[in-house]
Amino acid sequence: MADLKTYRAKRRFNVTTEPEGAASPAAREEGPVFVVQKHAARRLHYDFRLEIDGVLKSWAVPEGPCLDSKVRRLAVQTEDHPLEYGRFEGRIPAGEYGAGVVIVWDRGPWVTLADDPLEALKGGELKMRLAGEKLRGGWTLVRLNKDPKNWLLIKERDDEVRRLEDYDVLAAEPRSVLSGLTVEDLKRAAAPADKPRPARPKPERIAGAKKAPMPKAVSPQLASAADAPPAGEGWLHELKYDGYRTIVRIENGEARLFTRNKHDWTQRYRALAEAFRALDCTSALIDGEVTVQNPRGVTSIDLLETALSEGRDGDLTFFAFDLPYLDGYDLSGAKLIDRKTALEGLLAPHINARSLIQLSEHFTGDGAELFAHACRMGLEGVISKRADAPYVQGRTKTWLKIKRAYVGEFVVVGYTLTTPKRIAAFLIAEEGGDGELVFVGRVTCPSEAISDLWLPKLAARKVAQGMPMKAPVPKPIWTEPAATARVAFNSRAPDGAPRQPVLLGLTPYRKPMRSSKPRLVADRDLAAIRLTNPDRKMFGTKDVTKLDIAVYYARVGDWMLPDLLRRPLSLIRCPSGEREDCFYQRHAFAGLPPGVETIPLAVEKGREDYIYVETAAGFLGLTQFGAIEFHPWGCRIDDPDHPDRFVVDLDPDPALDWGHVCAAAEQLRDTLKQLGFEPFIRTTGGKGLHLVMALAPGKVDWANLRSFAQAFAASAAHDAPNVFTANPKMESRKGRIYVDYLRNVRGSSAIASYSLRANERFTVATPIAWEELRTLEGPRAFDRKSVPQRLSRLAKDPWDGLDSSASDISRKARQSVGLKT
């Protein structure tokens, strides 16, 4: 491992909060990361860092990285930094080396194109692929001959290139990818004063506390949904966590942890229970959320469920946010702010950066600003709470939850100003049913830097006549379509306006192509279903019924059926509406609806009858039988011996960062293109991704496809053993992505595009365009609510051209994966 002596010699760790670095870094399940930190020191610059050999190899880039391949930026190599530095943000005190403020401007996984990155650096050239939130695609570091410390950072020519005059990523994206802050935000913040540790709470002195025995059971206080954070004083705002709500009960020297429904999960949370036993109290009830955080510090229920299923309770973090009982006193009648102060005092001696228990920080002031930060960071939203309110079991109006539910793309058609040189808001529109743009609202410009970048471009495209507005906007300045705005919002008003919109990013406008889907599902098809128990609640949810499932499939049928009709089909059926009663249906069953037919097919055990869908009415009729998931074969019934689909199934370790998964998918995409295929991509609605390719009809049999798919998976694992594995055993998947070839075996199937998944969120397997991949939060980004809305606004089918791209498995492709021709 590289040496950190130079790094440590330059810093006084009793003065600066920069990490000293572990002597032996802990084993990490995520792949290597790159980090770009914006450093406002004596001179503003950007620090470009690559994880290599257990440290962050580092370069100072005075002018910052650029997405223009014609622009070469000087990068001066500096001392190696510890891996922990990749998450450092804050103020370096005056008088210290590098004094100033630092934010993590970008971060993500990276893949080297060299066999050994250290040898490549010694040779003076390192090629790489980055998968950050701002920097993506191919990049090269090239050393200059005159000085071994001087390098050039160059963007490779690929789909991620942007001309500097069109888009300056430094100006357009000034915020931290971790905190959402800018360096200006940190500069304005006062230098942190030495804050005394809060005293241990004395519950008898808290106003509103009452001496009382501890209640035998407590139901947590729940928040009511709201469209926006409340304005005005008197509210505390907290980040919303994606985890399991939990009540901790401490008494008689023991700590037990209960779910929201009062189930005792102490055995699942053993490490947390041990941490709570160490608190200095005789009895307490602590309310909070059990979570697992991804490498960016964002909580994820998928990671939590994986950690619990694998028994990794040491990976859990408990965010504590309320204290309704302490040491013989009922604090539920006390003010929230007083309960939180007591909670902080109770936890303070036991909290550090690595502790399993953390205090949920709250913010006062503008809750809308915190909500905007949460959206940009990819968090769920915020919880707003009355500072003076008591703790009340059940749902209340003194706690409000504001969730970021949707992300959409809109066309910028104008703006308003706060001053002649500062944009107040962007006016946004979207296509109506006739293809014309319709004004839908406005979204606030979040920073001066974005205003400076876009005001000249918009001003150059002003037009005299705008579009009609249902709600007045003061002094609108209309433009030709000039940019595409990516906007987070939590719902739509009756007039279509996004509620609580937050601008996530702007890109130059490109006129979309119209998508025209032939009508396959008629209203009469849905009306003709004889649906028994239409109001049956599915999977214990309050708002999803059997009828809702049928209506969903009617809405997406025009998009789903072209690749589902006349293919052998397997189903996941849940006729009782309970998850534990779901089962996999491969063969024909009694009472098939009209429009669902059977076909005898040869399989290993002989010939068996399989079902296929012949008509839209038959497709919808399967919902009467509890069909939730549709899994077609990769062939059609008129030629079952020759597959016309090749599916590469990527099943990642859930602990992997999503950006790492995206980079890996792009790596395989490029490899498959070199082999003569045209890969299309879809989220599975589960853990992974599918790369789907069309095969020329009648050209490939199942045996040849299976051998090629298996060899391709093995080849991917051989070429990038730290990224991929072809071994299905769970221990081989740690920190890697399993490349599953078994979708390409006769009798196997793959989830259909636009099929629901049988889970409580009813996520959806969704085809996407490659450029959308990294904008998603993960493979479960789409659900039954968001997909129909997405389809109604799509300008182009992301899988347009799939069938026309059909190819054979060439001799070159077979040789490339080690097969004999």
C-alpha cells in the first residue's frame, strides 16, 4: 500500500478536522472510487482523486475538469491522501496547510482501462471511465515531459462530451454531491465554535414532564402527508430516512427494539441493542429509524433488507429523533424541542462518526431549502415538526412528511428576474397530446452560478409572444425552447403544475421525436373483465387493489404487448392478495380466459403445455387470476426452437453503489457493441438490470445461445474479476455483479418490460434510454404510479429500433469469448 507520511507531516490533526487515515483501511465491499473536491483555499481549485493501491492518488486541477474534449486542463500531482478523505467536507482552519473550505463536488466509481493502474501511471498515461454524478464516460491523464508532477486531464470523445461554450459543468453544477452545499455556503457559515457537550438530562426539570411508570407498549407518532414544508417560525425540519421505524425500550439494564407494529426485533438488531445498553439511564423510550447508508451517506431500505437477511447487524445505523420517556418520567407532554435537547444530552457521550447510534439533526428556518437539498442529494424528503408540540401516538398534523415522489423533464420556455442580472425562476412546459408545448409552471433558479450561465443563453432566444398561463406569473420573459430542466416534485396540481418543484439540472434543449404507439388495448377490453373481489387489498397495502392491477395493465398494454404477445409465458400469481401465497405458474391451468391459448413445447422432461397471450383481452383477463408478474420466453410460438432475444442479466451485490453498477453496465454495453450487438437496457424492478438484444429470426438455436451467453459471462468475469462474477454462489457475489446467463436457456424466461413486480411498492421493469441510466436512483426507480405518467410524456420509445437492430452471433463474437468457431 502507498505511504501517507507526506500527507500526515503537512497536517496537525489536533487542529484540523481532516482525517488522519487508518493505519490499515477496513475491507470495503464497494469498488474503487474517484472524488473531485472543490477547494476554496488561497486560490480556488479542484482536487481530482483516484482510489489506487489503498489510497487516493491526487492531482490539483487549477481550472477544474471540463467536458469539452478539445480542452486540456493542467493537473499537478500532489501527495497521496487517505481513503477517508474522499468524504471530507468542511473548513480547514487558518494557518493550516490548505486553509479554506472544501466540498465533495463529485464522487463515484471508476474503472481503469489498464491492466495495472500503477504501472500505467509510471508509464505516463492512464485511461479510465468515470461514473460520477457530473463527470462520466472516458477520461485520460497524460504526464507532461518537462515536469513529472505535471499532467493533463482530458475528456475522451464519447456521448458525454459537451462543448465548453454550450455547457460549463463547473458553473452549472456548483453544489456538493454529499451535502448539497456550495463553497460559498461554507464560507458564509461561522467558524465552528467549541461547543460544550450537552449535560446529562434531568427529566424532573423538563417542563411538561410527569412522573409515571413506563407504558407497556407505545405506538409511534406518525406524520401526515403535505405538499410542501410549512412556512414560518416554530417548525423543526429533519431529513426523512429510508428505513424501519423502531421504538427502543430500555429498562432493567436491557434494551429491546420494537417495530412500528410492536414486534420484538431485538435478535435482528443485536448490535444496536448492545449499543443502547451502554446509555446512562435506568429506563427510556427512544423513537427513531433503523437504516443502512450507501457510500454517499444516503439511507436505503434495499441495503437494510440485505444486511438483515445476511445477519450483518453491525452495518446498521439508528437515527434517534425523539425521547417520549426517561428515567421514570413521561416526557410526551413536554415540547419537542425540550425532548430533543434531552435526547442529545443522553446520547452525546456515545456518539462519534462511527457509532451505530446517531442523533437525527434538525434544522430551523426555511424548510423549503432543506427539501431542495434533500431532492438534489437523492433523499426521500423531509419531516417537519412543531417545535412546541407534545408526543402523540398515531398520525398527527404536528408532524408533516414531504416526500420527493417524482422526477420529470420539462422544456424551459422563459424566465423571470429578481434583478436585471439574476434569474428568479425558469418557466417550464411539456408536450400536450397534440405535440404542442403547454405551460405547466415555474421552478426556482437555485444559484447565482446557474443564473450567470443560463441568462445570456436565454436572453439571446427571447420571443415577443409567450404561451397562455392558467396561473399568473409576474413579468414573464418568454423564449424559444432553450433548455431541458430535470425537476423533482411531489405531485401535480389539477392544472398539471408540478407541486414543490426543485431544479436538479439543466441541459441544452434537443427537439424530441414524437412516439406513436399503435392502440392495442381498447377500453372494452378492460370493461369486459369479470373481476371478482375487485376491492381486495394487495399485500396488505391500503391503496392498491386487485382492480388497480388490472387498470395499470390496461394503461401500459400498448407499450407492453408488442413484446409479450404470442410468446410462451410464465406468471407469478397472487390470487389471495397475500405475498406468502404467491406462486410461479409455468404451465396451463383450468379456466384460462378467452385470448389466452396453450402450446405443447418440448422440454427436458418431454412435452408440456405452456400458455401464451393471443389478445389484449386475454392479457387483461389474467389479472382476474391474480397475475402480477409476466415472464415471457425469448422466442415466439411460431418458432420456439430459435430465440430472438439475448438477455444479459446483471445481479449486483445490493451493497454496491448505484454508480458502480451503471459503470459496469456501460462497460458491458461497449463490449457487446464490439461483438456486433446493439444492447438496450431496462431496470428489472428488482435488484438489477437487463441488457437486451434482438437476434435475427431463425439464425440461432437455443444450444448455441446458451453456450455463447455462458462464455460471455465467464469472459466478463475474467476480464474484470473485481467487477463481475459468473459464479452464482452468494460468497462470490460480495462487492461484485453476478452476470447471469440463464435467461438464455430453453424454458427459461425474463421479466417482461412494464411488468409489475410482486412487492409492496409494485415496482416496474422499465425500458430506459442509456442516457437515463445514471439519472435514476436505482433499479427500483419506477412503480405502478410513475410508469403510466412517464409513458404519457415520453417523446420517443427508449427501445425504438430494437427489432431492426437484430443480429446473428458472429464468428468474431464467438472467438472473442473463447468459443471454437
